[in-house]
Amino acid sequence: MTLHKEGLGILGTLFCILAAIDMAVYYFCFESSPLMVKCILGFTLCLFLFFVNFFRNPKRDFIGFEDGMIVAPADGTVVVIEPTLEDEFLNEKRIQVSIFMSVFNVHANWYPTPGKVVYYTHNDGRFMAANLPKSSTENERSTVVIETPNKTRILVRQIAGALARRIVTYASVGKECRVNDQLGFIKFGSRVDVFLPLGSEVLVKLRQSVVGNKTVIARLPKNEQ
């Protein structure tokens, strides 16, 4: 387990701020209120460890990938499985599978399938709760379309949540991507949508917990593999 590069600056700044607060509280208050000082020191330690946990970056390698597999792009809970009209790029009906990430989940995102990035865009927007249906089209979001070797296009959308204020996406048009490569990172509570061709076999259920770059969430139709 390592720390994600996206969190190093935040953690360094937070450590300096909390250390300064702790030293000031200890210097000015320990003699008069030692119990209060201990409580404050304990709180700041727990707060720092919470942020460290949020930016954890586990090493995960998916082994045994087969053509047609779609691997979970994120840790979290499946909150949507339904036919949806995807009208930003694909302009056709697709099966939408959405994974909601709480602040306790790993927030790194992975490519769900190998292929080539043929589309990428970032849209500013609102910051409503990421588990709400409208968040897919109204929240700040980044959209990536991957074309598989068989020319099937899979759309992946990173969505900011009520607490998230920054989406990081490593994709760029023309980039070759693989399972095990990270797609990006979303800071503080968020969601990832995957839009699959109709006829895909969805292998997860609503409210099921999934693990990014580990859980196979679907298989593409035979003619799309």
C-alpha cells in the first residue's frame, strides 16, 4: 500500500497545519488543561490518518483478462443498472452501470477495458450528491470513450460528488490504455458511470460492493468482443 501522488501535496500541507496547531495548543494550554490538550492532539491525529486513508493507493493487477470483460473502474457500491440514452457522445441507448464511492473507498480509477481513447472532455457543473440520478448529467464530470480492439466503444464518466472538488483524468485522445492502468482520481466522494452496449451481460447487482480493477462487472455481447 502506498500513497497516491494526487494526495502528497494535500497531506504535506495538512501535516504542517496540524503540527503547528498541536504545538501551539501544547505550549499555551498543557499546564492549565492537559486533558483538553490530549483530546485536541488525538483529534488532529485521527483527522490526519483519515486523509492518509483516503489517499491510499493499493497495488492491484488484474490477472486472467479475457476479451469482452468489463472490469470495475472504481471501488464502491453499484447504485444504477438500467438502460439509458447516452446523448453526450454515443447518442444511443446503452446499459448504464454506476458505482458510488464513499469517502472510505479507494478513490483511484482504472480503465475497465483495454483499447484506445477516442474521446475525452471535462465539463464543469454542480456538486450535488453523487448517488443521485441527475449527478450524471448535472455535476462536474469527465467523460472518456475507449474503443476496444474490436471497435466497440465503452464510455466511462467520472462524476464529482457533494464533497468532491477536483476530478483528475489521465486520459487523452489517442492514448492506448490497458486494464491495470489508472484512468484518474476523484477527490472526496464521487461516482463512476460505465455505458455498455445493449445485450451486455451485467454480472453485478444493485447495492453490491465492487473492487476497482478486480471485480468483473459485465461481459460484452459476443458480436462486440
